[in-house]
Amino acid sequence: MPEGLAPAPRTGRPLSDRLDLRLIAEMVEPRARVLDIGCGDGALLDILVHEKDVDGRGIEIDMALVTAAVAHGLPVIHADADTDLAFYPDAAFDYVILSRTLQATERPREVLAQMLRIGRRAIVSFPNFGHWQVRARLLLTGRMPRTKALDRAWYDTPNIHLCTISDFFALCEADGYRVERWLGVDEAGRKTPWRRNRRLANLFAEQGLFLLTRG
Amino acid sequence: MAETVRASLATAGITHQRVVFPEGLALDCGAVLKPLVVAYRTYGRLNDAKSNAILICHALTGDQYVAETHPVTSKPGWWEIMVGPGLPVDTERFFVICANVLGGCMGSSGPREEMTDAEGRPQGRPWGMQFPPVTIRDMVRAQAKLLDHLGVPKLFSVLGGSMGGMQVLEWAALYPERVFSAIPIATATHHSAQNIAFHEIGRQAINADPDFHGGEYWRHGVVPARGLAVARMTAHITYLSEEALTRKFGRRLRTGPMLTFSNDLFEVESYLQYQGSSFVQRFDANSYLTITRAMDYFDLAAEHGGSVAAAFRNTPVRFCVISFSSDWLFPTAMSREIVRALNAAAANVSFVEITSDKGHDAFLLDEPDLFRTVSGFLAGAAERWR
């Protein structure tokens, strides 16, 4: 710290209390190199940088959020996950994180492949389209389901590539990624008790959270 | 149009704060400039740990008077909105340095200063067109000597816009161990063909002025004021966006509401003429030629085997790249190129495009998002200083 320079104090509270961010942060080793894709205003980076001393970077497509994050002292760039990951070198990061963003990408399979190219590990969370409420709403009303996690109408949702926890396991197997850890999580980000059983998690977890490595 | 201005410019008789390096500086062109003179200003105080120095790099027609009334023009400093007590570059926390660039005309070695020979002996005449061609890298090397003189081993940050941003990039590439963080604003790793083309119009206008006398106008007691003013007017248009010009002037006439094809003057014309004529009061035509050339030569990739990423391989420098949405002289695409190269080098980089309709000049103007970004980035960097 430069003498005479007041540190950028993270006065009091972190940017966010979201529990799912806490769960992700728990997966990250201290002092690791981390890229957070779709980092928003930097809420997760803020936790990682200040509490885990990581060398954290973020990319975000919404310029207002980028400005907020940079103004908060976090290294965030304006970029598009679908096109800009290609510019990073192989294995540049220990962890590449995609929190609740996979379903909004144009080419999720390619994004995952890029994540595991530029990072040694990938951490991915996404809303589980297999949740019983989603299934029930489609079955009972015949309309596109809207839940707390998926709260936009079909015509204005950014979520264009929804999947279930089972679908995601299948993609990992098809593309040869090893699932090091996984968790079923409810909307508030609490671990769900049925997290050891894939079929139950696929029915009862509102989000899936995965830690992957190249197979 | 600017009147012919006698050589007794308003700058005569003003003493700039300067440091003389008798050993001189070896330039990229092969010549050794001896002695090297660097004019500079500082604000704030260097702390005991020497860890709070910030270097500001000025643009083409800027100078070292960043945050104080200009001794020549009596106008406010060119970045008083950014640099000062309590401002993003807070002079109560930071020791802020700004040097007049090599080749400039506010006291540093340049075409207007007295010519010296290889042994550094004065030749009794200004350099004029004999001043050796300089590069952005030469400018940075001169600044590095100034830092040695001031006892600053490492910069906490270096920032600047436009040509100042080129120097920022060059600083990070040339002296990565002396730069902790860097903020290149509205800039690029090279001048585009369009950038060079606009500069060439300015140079041709100066050359075509009968008062230019092949660069030796001092012999005739005149300056090529009309040529230099046209150069400034052309350049000034490139600094603004169409929206900004429309908002400021539209099609308004100075003379009245009716267009009569006689001596009507659109307000935008009179504004440009004012810009041109006030510019020649403070700027030297040969300096303008020298510095525009230095910008045109700048090509960071070419200096590093064709790759900007190679210039920043394993760089420890933290970057904050900033562009403006309506800047068509150094458009966001150019900043994005910098960011991609930095990503390829796995550098620590922030990048913000600020929405503004003020064009390239936005970096000098009241843009709250610019201030938030710079102060936030500096605060984040201060946490991580090592």
C-alpha cells in the first residue's frame, strides 16, 4: 500500500449478499487467477478479491455495469463472452467462472470449451429448467413457464439456451469434461439437501452449480 | 482567418521550469540530442516511500500546464477538471508530474529551442526544420530521465489521452518495471491511414503558407500563422463529433437569420477561425510538424515484431483502457484492439467505453463516468500496490 494513499476501502458490506456467490467463492482457492464471465457490477469479484486475495478479472456486456465495476476498483472489461474469450491465451487462469450466464450465450457449448481452454477449471451455474415448478407450469398451463429464476416472458428473455441439470451432465460427458463437484442450489443460493442424487436434484434444485476440469 | 503574427509570440520572455541533461538523449533516428532539456510541472508532494507519483502525458497540442493557469494564454490548465485537490487525480494524495514533450514548444528540447552541435555547443539559431525527427518512444525516454532527476523510481500510475495515451502505452511497453498502473484514454497502438491523412493536410497547409519560408520563418520575423491556423482548424474538426458541432452551432449565422450570399458567416466558421488564430499565439509550426510526425510513426506492434501482445508479454502493469462512443478519430474499435492484445498477454486490464456525444475531445471535458472510472481504478490499484 503506498504510504499516504488511503486504500480503496471496501467499507463495510460486500457488493452483494447473494448466497450462490458465496458458494462459488468457496470453490475457489485463495490467491488463484480468476476470470468471471458476465460479472455484472463485480459482486463476485469483490468477494474474491477482498476475501480470497485472488487475481480477479471480469468481463461484462452491459456497459453501465462495467463502469460501475471499474469505478469500484475492479478490473473489468466490456466484452462479449461469445466472441472475446478467443483472445485469451491457453491456461491463463486457474478458474473461469460463468455464473447464471450460460443460458444467455449464443453458443454455450463453444463458451464452455473456451472456458476450459483458457482456465484449468471452470465453475458454471445456471437455472435448472428441470425444476418441478417449471415442469408443472408447462404441463398444467400449457404456457412457457415463468418462475422466480426465470421471470421474463418468452419474447423478451435473454435466456435463449435453457437446460436441465441432467442435460448439463450429458454435455459434460459428450465433451469430455470431468465434473469435480456439483451442487443443487435453491433460488436463494442455499445448498439443497438432495444434492447427492442427480435425479432428485434435477427435480428440486432451482440452480445447478458445477466445478469442471478438462477430462 | 488568422492575421500574420509577428515572431514576437506571446511566449517570448516566459521562463519555464526546466531540467538540463548535459549528456543528452540518443534518439531512435540515430542522432544524439545534446543537451536534452525537459520542461515540466509538478503538483503535490512525493511521499517518503516514493510510491505516489503519477505521470500525466499530454496530447499533441497540450503542454505541462495541466492544473494551473497557463503562463502564455492565461487560460485554466488543460486538465484542471481531472487533476487537483479532491479530484480523481488528487494532488493531495499524489505527486503529479507532467513534462512538455520532446519536440514541443513550451521549454523542452524542440524546434524552437537553440540548435546545438554534436558536442552540445549552441549554434546561435533555433533548430527549426533541422530538429531531428523524434518518436513517441523518444518522448518517453526523455520523461524517464526527468523521473530519475525527480527521484521517482516507479510510477504509481501514468495516464493521458490521444497522443498522451500513446505515451502511456509506450511507457508500459518500454519500462514495465517502472509503471504500476496505466490509463490510456482515447488512443491507439498506431496511427491509422485516416489519422495520418488528416495530419498531412495540416502539414501541407503549413508548408503552403508563404510565411513558412521552408521552416526558417524566424529569419524573416514572421510565423506561418495562416497555415498553422488551417492545420488547427482541420484537426479541431476531427476532435469533435457531428452531434457536438450540431448541438453547439447548428446552421446558425452570426449576422442574422437570413442567408444572403455576401459576408454571411456560419457560427461554426467563426468558431473554427477563433480556434485557429488563438492556436498560433501559443504554438510553433515546426513543433507541430515534428509532433504530428512522431504520432504518425507510432506503431507499437512494429516495435515488437508485429504483435502488440508481444509488447506486453507477462506485463505486471495494471491497465485501464478508456474510449468514447462518439470518438471517430480514435474510435472504440482501436481501444478494443488494445484490450484484446492485453488479454492475449494475460494482462490485468479494465476497459470502459464511455457514452458521450462530444467526440475525441470528450477526454478533456466534463464526463462524470470518466472521473468515476479513473478514480475507481486508481483506488483499486492503490489497494494492490506492491
